[in-house]
Amino acid sequence: MRVVLPVVHSELIPDSTKYQFWYGSRGGGKTATAILKMYLWTVKYNLRAKIMRRFRVDLYRLTLLDIEEILSHYNIPYELKKSEGKIYFKRGYWVLQGYYVTGSGKREEKIKGGNWDMIWLEEVTEFTEKEFKETILTLRGSKGVNICLMTFNPPASSNHWIYSFYEYQEKRGLAKKVFFSYKDNPYLPEDYRRVLESLKDEDINLYRRYVEDGWGFDFEGERIYTDWEVGEVNPDTITEWVGGIDWGYIHPTVFVLVGFSGDMVYIADEFYIKGMVDVEPLGEAIRNKCAKYGVDVRDLIIYADPSDPDKIEALRRLGFWVKKAKKDVLAGIYAVKRFRVVVNPDCVGVRREMGGYVWQKDRSGQIVEVPVKMNDDGMDAIRYAVYSSEKSRSRNNIRGAYVV
């Protein structure tokens, strides 16, 4: 079959450079182009190829959805066997693999052995340098094809290992980098295009990182939360549980389950839902997530965005203990920053937001203590939960009337 690509990407398909660095703006078409390149090479040479993300949950919740959408869009026949973690084509196949697999409260390292002709690392900058180098050691196929394809947004720090690795391999003639711009993607919805373009007026440095060519720039100083990590949550160590809700419709409504233990705050679980009218799906999700951690929902205080009192009342009628959250943005951010934050690997939305949650900068490049309003729904929910529960952590709560 013949697959038609946007002209701007077509020259990348036959490129056999060993290390290919595809980076750039959101909406630039990196993922779609990577899927099609992987497919065309796989069926042409009957390859064994591997697609990886650092956490398996991201691979199956995000990347796999993109894969199925693109393959279906181009009417490409395939067979997905989730139990095996494989996608079969008429010739060749892909293995889907997360570097880390979560389960039973323990992080398990899982590297499938064997030799691979082609590897695609989605969001490669999430990997540590050690994890990355262990992975590419398996790139030693027997068919004369050895391609490592990497897709990513520019990292926040100019000291990230991806830059030194590229420079070393580029000097050896083994690396090529390609910038993807949203302006080159003819399939990007116009409303999302306007969102990206509006960043130029809101924060020129964020625009440079996520929209323009941000290769090698240092954005570390503008990140709001720097003291956080991805890690498992042990419910036995949690001394207090609270919830946070940020309402949305076009933007998602977000619930987060937050646990406290000393100077640590754990983001244990999340629930994102767009277009929510009735609160019943949200209520069911809250009950399920609390049950997962042995939390009695009758004792869980949920701090909700006060902008929608009708939904707050609706949740109360379902039996939830809901209070109106405190809205002070700056005070709330600094309440969160007093803790070291640990985010469960399964919290895909929160992890994505946490790394991109940044301060605005003025035209002179000075940081302004106002967060950029983009992809921050989970951040708001966390802020509501942590900041609004400050007083409750200094005394024992007795459930009574709904005091707001």
C-alpha cells in the first residue's frame, strides 16, 4: 500500500541515520511521522522493532492510542496482542515496552532481551542517561538496519544528557536532529494552533521552548515545582489523605488523591474527565480510587474549586465531604513548595503538567510570579488540596456540618 505523508516530513522516511533526534513544538507531528516511519521500515525489511517509554502506563494510555489512531487513519492492517505487548504486521512486528512496570506498590525494572533492528523512544528525555544507554545496547539487528528514533520536547535544562550524547554521535557522523514546528502540520486543529500562538504574548520563553526551536536553551529557572520526583506510594506511611478538584468542561475536570507523610506529599491517584455535566462519573471514580488505597470516603475531605457551587452540592448529595477550596494562587503554590512532592507513575496527567508548570516572564526576561495558564488543571487541584488543608493537619478533624 502507499502511505501519503505531509511533504514536510517525507524526506525523513528513508533516512537511515543511526541516531535520529526529532524534537520541537507540540502539535508538530513528531509522533505521527514516527509511527509511519516505523511501519514502512518494518514491513519493507521484515524488522523486529521496539517502541518504548520510561513508564509502561504512558505507553499504553498515550502512545498506543496514537499508534492505533494513525494506523487506522491510513487503513494499515495490523494485529494488536496486548497480552504479549506486540503489534504484528504482514511482515515484521513491534514490541511495546515500558522501561519501568508498576505493580503491587513496587517499581520493577523490566528490559526485554534480544536484538532489535529499530527502536523508537517516545519522550526520550524522561529516561536517565543510564537507562537510555542500557536500552540502546539492544540495538544490534542482523538485517543491516540499526536505527534509534527519539521524539521529545526540548528538556528544561541545557545540561541534560541528551545534548552531550547528540554532540558526541554527531561528530562521529551517526546523529541527525530535526526540528518539528506546529506551523508545518496541516492536520493541527485551528483552535489548538491559536493556543500555541498565544504563548508568544503570555510568556516568550515558554513559547520558545514549546513552539519555536528551543534546542540547547536553559528553562530550568522558570519551572515552578523543582523538588518533585516520580515514585511509588505506600499507603501505610500516609498520615492524612485529602482530595482536590478543579472543575472544567472544555478543559478537563480533575480530581487528585493526595497523601501526607512528614515533609512529603504524595500524589497517589488522579482522574481527568472532559465535558462532564453530571458528577456521578466523578463520584464513582473517587470511590474507586479511595478503595484502591484503603481510604474511607466518608472521612476524606475534598477541597473543590468554589467556582461551581452546584457541582459541589451535587457531590455532597452523593455522600462526599466537600469543602470550598482557598483560591489564593501564589500562597497555594508556596504551600505545595514546602513539601517534597512524589507523583505516582500512574498519574500521567499530573506528571505531564508538573514538568511544564512554569512562571511567566516579562519582555525583559524577568520571572513574574504568575503561572502560565496552560495545561494546569491538575496543578490547580493539587494546590486546592494542599493549601486548603493546612489547618486540618494541625488538629484532629471531626466530621460535622459542611463548614465553608
